[in-house]
Amino acid sequence: MAELRHLPPLFRDVLELRDIRERPMCDVACSLGVRIEAAKSRLQRARLELRRRLGSPPLTGTEIQGGSPVRGRQVITGPNRST
């Protein structure tokens, strides 16, 4: 994808590691020298920027949360783990 080459390295690297090489997030974070939370945030921003550059419509809250309607709250699966 030609547009990927035009992204800033900060975004390009995280997209390559996670979405192209399909590395686990802990490996992505380690490779980038950041905490896993920072790697996740960077990945989300990189995906949004790539969509913007490709002219795709922005994601809805439901799509960002993995398809489950959560009304602005993150859902962590498991017993008593919902925030």
C-alpha cells in the first residue's frame, strides 16, 4: 500500500509490526521501546490517520470498541472485570 510509506515513522512502524507482521502487542511495545498502553494508543492513531489519508469514513464508537456497544466505557472480559 503506497499510502503507508507516506505515514510518519511513528505510525508506519506500529502499523507494520502489528497489522502487517501480526506481532503481539507486547512484542510491538518492546520493539518500539514504549509501554503497551502507548503502543495501543499509537496503533489506534495510526489506523485513524491511514483511514483519513485513504478517504475512508471515520470509525464509529461501536467499531472502535470491537463491535460491542459500550457507551464510552472500555469492557474487559472476565468475572468482575468490567469498568
